[in-house]
Amino acid sequence: MRLKCPHCNARANIRTSRDMGPLSGSARYQCSNVECGHTFKVLFEITETLSPSAMPNPSVVLPKFQRKAKETAQ
């Protein structure tokens, strides 16, 4: 996952990552700008299924992505 440093907007690189479960994890990022040097932690979570798996895990339950209906002008 590509991220930018929230302070200087330079590219941030992943240094370590860890699974926290089948749907979540964490990663530590470091800013590529040596003058900034910011290091930060990111948490991520899988929240919806966009396209169903051909090999579904029965223990993983995710809602299907629902497109918002276009509002009709009246």
C-alpha cells in the first residue's frame, strides 16, 4: 500500500507489517525524506467484498459492496 508522509508529503516506505487476523493488520512506515524522518504506524482492515472469492473461507464474513443508486432528478 503506497502512502505519503503526512508531514512532508514524500513517499513513505513499509518497514514492517503484521497480520492481526484474517481481515486486519498493521504496518510501520518510514518517510523517504531524510530531512523529515517521520516514522508512523498504520492499521488496515478489509471491510467489503467487491468480487466474491472462488475459494471462500467459511470463517470470513464480509458484506458485499453495494453501489449507491443514482438519485433521479424530480
